[in-house]
Amino acid sequence: MKGEFAGSVSGHDKGRIYVIIEEHEDSVMLCDGKHRTLDRLKKKNRKHVQIVKRHIFNEVIIEKLSGGEEVTDEEIKRAIRLYCRERGNDSILKGDRTGSN
């Protein structure tokens, strides 16, 4: 699951796209590179996120995390931005939390 996109399905951040950085038994640590950076990860219950199908934009991040390499906030931000643009949903990027997933 590390490096995969995950959408928040509940809470004040509902509809926001993140990248999974760490996994724990009942929770995941998320980053979006902008509001939740690598030094301020968002802890979220596994039940409250939905894994987004693997995509070409997060393959580099998945490879780096699985290989023990560091990723940057910029790489994460870029991957999420490209993914959202391809889906035609820039509202998530602009902080509009009413955007659908």
C-alpha cells in the first residue's frame, strides 16, 4: 500500500487525495505534499480511506518507498496534481473540499 493514492471518505478532509507513506495495524499515515507534508503526516483510520487504483503518476513514489529511498513533498504534490488533472477534478487541488472523488 505504500505510495498508493488514497481518497479520504470521511472527516473534514473528505474527498481529498493523499499518498500513503506509512502503514500501521489500524491506520495509515498520509501526505499530500501541501497541507500535510512529510514532516506533518496525517494519521487516518484505514476504514476512512479508499485506495485509488494504481496509476502511472504514483509508480515512481511506490518504487522509491518500497526501495527505502526518500521522496519529497514536491514529488507527491506533482503526482497528485497530475492524477487529479487527468480525472478532470482540479477542485481537490485548490482546497475545495466539496469536490467529488
